[in-house]
Amino acid sequence: MADDQLALTVDPACVVRIVERRGEEERSLRVGPLPEPDARALAAFLLNRTDAPPADGPWRAAVAGGVRMVSLER
């Protein structure tokens, strides 16, 4: 009877975690869950990269007055 059921393929979901530090201030944000390709595209955008970052991070990027760290959580 399993053949009568509808089967869907779903991309793995990820949450994008962003931490930005400027001086003594720290801000954090979680976005998602998103399909993994969208999460990687958002991470690349936040890191000012043209290619999707490898693995799950964390990755660092310099921002005015501080640093931005981006990672994927499954």
C-alpha cells in the first residue's frame, strides 16, 4: 500500500545564524529554517561572496567597525 502514498523530496533545512560584533556591541539573528540552497545563498550574500561558502561555518567577514560571523545550523 505504500505505493499509493504521495512521496515528496524535500531539501534539508538550515537556520542561518548571524553574529555581528562592533566594539562592545554584539547583535545576533537567526533566519530560517530555509532550504539548504537558500541558506547558503543568504550566507554568501551576508559574507559578500560570489560563491556559496563550504561546510557549515562559522565564516567571518569584516564589516565597518567590527566583524560578522555567519554559520548554518541543521
